Amino acid sequence: MSGKVHSVFGALVGINILIIVNQSEYIALFVPVYIIGALMPDIDMTKSTLGKLLYPISYPISKIFGHRTITHSFLGLIIFNVLLGVMFDSIVKTQYINSYIIRYTHFHFSVGYLTHLFSDMLTYQGVPLFYPIKKSFNIAKINSKKAPDKTITSIITMLIILTLVFR
């Protein structure tokens, strides 16, 4: 799946969660967190959206682990959440941040991350959810190299618009 598909799918799930839990006033704040979470597993590819942006981090991950290994697993999710916690801890020590933002950013990031894992589980390659155990899990057999990304992105974008209009 492409970064666009992961981004819009993460945004769609995030918007719906915020609406369901009656927190739609936080959509503008947390949808970027869902999107970053949804893009994060592909940091193991230097040509991905975040891989290009965070190349000094992406390059060693890609060389040491390769694609769809540690970052496409629950272990990767835990590692990124620990790093997010360390980052937030240092920010909180230097300035005041709304406690709601701190408490729930991990949740929103994690959901975004999980949308990526789920959408990659729709491909025939699957994902190694329990890495370092290399068994990949998939629930469908979409060929992500042939999948019509523009069509998938357009459909999900239309669902986002419908969700926001009819909430």
C-alpha cells in the first residue's frame, strides 16, 4: 500500500473514533497524529514519506532490518510508543502542555500505527506481527504493487468527507 492509502485510512479511522467518543472538537489536533502513526511503520524504507523526512533514522533501520520486519510488528509499536513517551517527557519538563493531549496522543498514534498494520495485512505479503518471529499474518491477498492506489485513496477520501458531513 502507498503512503497516501495509509494516510487517508489512518485519518478515516481517527475521525470516526473521535466522533464516536464525542471528541470531534479534537479532529484538527489528532488527525495529524493518526496520519503520522499510519505512516510510521514504513520508516523502514528510505523512499517512503517519513523515510525521506527522517532519513538519518530510516537509513539504519532499513539496512539493519529491511522492510516489513520490526517496524511492522507489535514490537515496533511498543518501541515507537516508548520513544514518544521519552520525547513527551522531555517536552513536559520544559513547558506546559494540556494533559489531555499528553494522555491521548499515545492512543491516537497507536491506532494510526495499527491501521497501517491492518491495511498491510490485506496484502499477500502480510506483516510479521510478532517479530522477531518471522511468520507473516494476512487476511487477504491484495497485490500492493498492482493495487489501484488512486482508486483506494479516492474511496477512502470520499468516506472521510461523508463522515464529516453526516456526523
